[in-house]
Amino acid sequence: MSCVHYKFSSKLNYDTVTFDGLHITLCDLKKQIMGRERLKAVDCDLQITNAQTKEEYTDDSALIPKNSSVIIRRIPIGGVKTTSKTYVIDRTESSGGSSKAVCKKNKNKTHIASCLHIFWSHMQQNSYFTHRVQMF
């Protein structure tokens, strides 16, 4: 019996897939791993990379030699879906004279980190909020 050692990139330890022969095809290796890990083929695909050479196996007919070690990453079948909701911080003046940060939908594709940074800086300027946070 021959084997290939595999581990998911988030795991510490390797597991083993056994097979007959000197090589296993990428397609057969994926099927065995998905079966062992109880993954559904409709939910995700597996990205398989040689642990020593960092070569990514992309062709389903590629032959992976026995006793190889590979790193597995789960990837979504249709690629990564983008969200249609984007938010932009708008600093508006209220009647009280203090500035207020408002987060609202916008068609502009603004990075959410920018939104959070502005919001956080506004909240730090608010003495009540700063006082309440320091009390905890």
C-alpha cells in the first residue's frame, strides 16, 4: 500500500490517504480526502499544494507520487462572492454643533476599514464614550 500525507493549512497534524500503485491522480486524491473529511463536492473544491516544493496541483489528471506530503485549502466552487452592501462614513454637523459620524449605504466601493477608522476616531473624541470605556 502507498500513501500520501495531507493536512489542511489550518491544522497542525497530517492525515494519510492510502492507495495502490506508485502515484495517485489529483482527482482521486480529492475524492478520498473529501470522503474522509465528509466534505460535499457541491459546497467547495480543494486546492492542493506540495508541502515541500510549494507547487500547486491544478490538473485533475496530475500524478502525485506516493509518500508525498500536501497542504489542502478549501475554496468555494464559484469563487468568492462579493457583497452588494458597502458603507461610507459621512461626517455631518448636527444642530448641537458637534460632529456626528454616520455610516450609510453608498454605491461607492469604499473599504470598510476606512469606515471603522473614522467611526472609532469620532468615538474617541466623544468624552462620554471615552469616559465610559475607561471605566470598564
